[in-house]
Amino acid sequence: MTFKELSEYFSKLEATPLRNRMTEILSELFKHAGKDEIGKLCYLLQGRVAPLYEPLEFGVADKMMIRAIASGLNIHTDEVLKDFKKSGDLGKTAESIKSQVSSVKHKDNTLSIKDVYDQLYSVASSSGAGSQEDKVRILADLIKTVDPLSARYIARIPLGKLRLGFSDMTILDALSWLLSGNKEHKDVIETAYNVRPDLGYIAKSIKEKGMEGIKHVVPVIGTPILMARANRLSSAKEILEKIGKCAVEYKYDGLRLQVHFSKVKNQESRIKNKDNPQKTLFEKTRNYEIHMFSRNLEDVTEMFPDIEEAVVKQVKAHSAIIEGEVVAYNPHTGVFVPFQETMQRKRKYDISAKALEIPVKLFAFELLFCDGKNYIEDAYADRKKELKHILTPGSVIQYANETVVDDEKKIENLFQDSVSKHFEGIMAKKLEGRYEAGMRGWNWIKFKKAMSKKLMDTIDVLVMGYTFGEGKRTTFGVGQFLTGVYDKKTESFVTISKIGTGLTDEQFKEFIKRVKKLEVKDKPVNYEIDKLMQPDIWLKPSLVVEVGSDEITRSAVHTAGRVMEPSKSGKAFSVKTPGFALRFPRLINFRDDKKPEDATTVTEISDMFHKQGSAKTKNK
């Protein structure tokens, strides 16, 4: 398949807001793609050249792309900049100028998907001295060679602005549609993807062997498994009614971490060159491979040299995938500190010094794979037993102790004990429950008790845009920011609050520093927003924050859970069921460890709303 043909599919996808139509277009695309190109094609649909967990980024900003367009089309950068200011989209700028410049005709339309993919891969992998010029040259050659429509997407992909408006889940729907013309295989495909979140691998396996190709997907060292999630309940009684006798663990206030470890033959270890951080040295050998991933699939291995050293010493296995929570503590008092202080370990420089300043412990609570055996399907009790067996005592990695209980009072006591240790609450786990990768099931239940009359739990929301400040806020350029939650059914983000009070000056400064990089000209296609809630500045889906609130209320102007119905005339729509809104929302944390799709869902908000009502009735 040629890249020109792929661009035509991109254009069709971009033109439709309908989820089912997107699924049909993608399945048609997959049908025409060859076995050797469908994997690469899926990465390009994500705006990448590698799976999400591989730290291979394009490193291309607007200024670099402007130079590439100017060079490829043999015009001055000022002309590109002038058009860009009008369109706000360098993809459309490249397409428009390419169509107009008669002196630059595209050579042919036969560049294959593989041809373009290989060139874009070279852009992403280019590093070190002279790499920026290499990137500009490669992109300029591509823009010069391809047709105008293809130039639109050649420019957008490296900038991370493909703007097709769907998530990985739509691609999984389309793979099922490819096989049967419906979504009957979606659940099985998603289960495989949760264990092996590599769209290229999943698509290639299905294209080659159908459903048989993903029947036996198992964990692989170096490929993160999407982490299991917990549902919420608000009392010990509800927990016992739901899952019966269970294991109770502390709910740590830290960074979720998945550690992949394997012993190998001696190999060169890549280490940073202190004098030139862009260069990598190969100065020492080691006999193991190790990767550490956060819940959003980011490789954070370099953040934790102390955990790496502990894994080598404390894990008695040839290979293993362990999951736990990293929690920082005060080295002088031994007291555990909040999540934000743990996240200070996330840095590129002076890592060793920060490790001494903010030491951490890894509380290991899951074993997913060990010495060739897949433990995901095993019962919780069996996974925990084997985990305890392969961990030797040490000061950095600690076995997360559990208490098996079937009594409400004991659960309450464990909660109080957790809070006294500066943790968030407790996790109750079903003894015979399997590990539900990537799912929010009832095998895990979190219990974060209400403090005073406030909402029983915090909520993770996506920052969708902001309004300009007034009065004192003009100093920061931000008045309020609009936030939303995730509607899994429509794969869209829907609004739930505007936050503008209760933030410190430092929080506002940090906020504006983060959002400046995320500003876009137009509303992202997967945002559902009432016209009364539209912000001054739109932000692409990226920044997730944790917020607290006194309660969840109903609102006709927020779209989370809102149901519309046609008016009597049939020419307009009115609100049938108001949406959800947060009362007195306040910023707690920036959640750098979460992707937009990890935000709290509409379904969870609805559950919290109704449980909150039950709690009020009981209090009365």
C-alpha cells in the first residue's frame, strides 16, 4: 500500500466524528494492508513509529518543521510562518503551499507505507551532534517527494498532532470488524492487548493468523502489562458483601511501578555521559536486563538506580515481572511522604544525588510472571505466596504484607492503621481473584474513607482548556481551567468542573508552565463541551490532575453523564438528564503517571454520586 492511499484513509477518518464510521474505515484500511505493513501502519495511526512504552520520540517542534517545509518546497521560512499563523496547523500549511508552488511537483505517488515509516523512524532515532539538521533534511525530502495530502500528514505525525480523534480501543474494535464485520471479538482482543499493549504486534498477529494469533499471548520481559485497577466502595460491610473473606493491604500514596527483570549473559550497560548528556557511553558490563514502567507505560528505569540495585540483590529468580508501589520517605525521620515528593525523583540529571535526598521503598504486592510461568490467571493467594518466596529481605524492596479478614471491625482497624502510617487507606483483594490486566474489576476494591462530609475519594480529571485571568490572576494568564472525565462508551472527554479557587500562587505558576506546551487552536475532536463552558484556550488531551471535592451534584451545562433529547419541534435538543458536576473542586496533585484515558470515568462518577446519596441518608 502506498502512503498516498494511507493519507486518503487518514483524511476520511479526520472528516468523520462518528465512532462506528471510524471503525468501518479502519477495518477497510486493515483489509487492504499487507501482513508486513499493518504493524507499522498501526504505529503511524498512533502518531508514532514504535509502541507507546518505547521511549522513542520524534523530538520535532514547530520551528524545526517550518524549516523542513521551507526547505522541501524551496521557499523562505517567512512564507511558511505566514500561512501557519492563518491556519494554526502546519499539516494544512504544508498541504496548501505544496498545492500552490508550481515549481515543486511531487516526483511520484509510489512511496510505500514502509518507505515513509523507515524515514520517520530515522527522524525519531536520530540523536547527538547534527541530529537536528538530519531531521530537517529527512522531513524536507519527504515533503518534497509526496503529494499535497500526504504532506499534511508527513508534517503532523512528527509533531504529535495527527488529530484523528480516536483511541487504541477504536483500533481494537476495527480489528474485530476486520475478522467478522462486527465487534464480537473485541473483548478477547482487548484482553490480549492488555497483556501485550503493542498495537503493531496485535494487528500483525491477527492479520496473519486471525484470532488464533492472539490466543496464547503471554507476558514478555520488557513489554509492560497494563496495570489492574480497583473499584471503589465506601464501607467495610460493602466490601465483605461484594467479595467475602479477603486480603487487605495498605493503599500506598506513591508511584505504581512494574519491574521487569531478567538475567542475561554479560552485556554492555548504557550509561549517561555526564559531560554530554546527549551521548551514551558503553563502559561497563552487567549480567541482567531491567525495565521499570509507570502506569502510563513510561519507562522510568533511570529514576530509580536504588531499586535497580535492590532488584538484583533481592529477587531470587532468573526472570520476573513484579508490581508494587514506590513510596518516598524522610531519611531523617523515616516518615513516608506524599506522592508529589516521590515524583521529585522523576528527573534527567543529578539522579544519584536526588536518590540520597529522597530515598524510596518499593512495596511489592504482585507477581505477574516468573521463570517462564504466567501468573496472571492464578488466584491472588497463589501469586502472593510465590512473590513472598522469591523476595529476600532488604531495606529497599519490601513484601507488601496482607491480612486475611472476614470481619468488618478488623477492616476498619486496618484502615486506621494505614492512615496512621501516612498512607491513603486500604485495598481489599479477592483471594481467588485473577489479575485483571488493564481492567477495573471487582477483584480489587479500594477503601478511602470520607473525611468530615467531603467526597469519599479524589477524582482524576483531564485539563481540557482554560479561561484568561482577571484581577490578580492576570499575572498568571489563567483564571479557571476546565476539566473533564472519560466516557468510555464514546471514547470522549466530557466536562465536570471549572477550577479557579483554592490554588496557591505556586500551583498556578506550575499549571501555566505545563499548559503552555499543550495549547491548540481548535477544540480537540474527542471533547464534548456545552457552548456555555467553552474556554478561551483549548488544550490537547495530555495533563491529568487529581482533584478533591465536597460532593458531586447535577448540572445542566456539564456534559459528564448528561442526556439530551429532541425538542417538540425536532429542530433542537434540550437537557433530559443533567450532567454531573463537582462542588467546591480543588487541585491536589499533578498526575504525571497517568494518561488521559486513565482519568476517572463517567461510570465511576455515577456510582460515586449514588453512593454519596446513600451515605447522606445514613448520616441523617
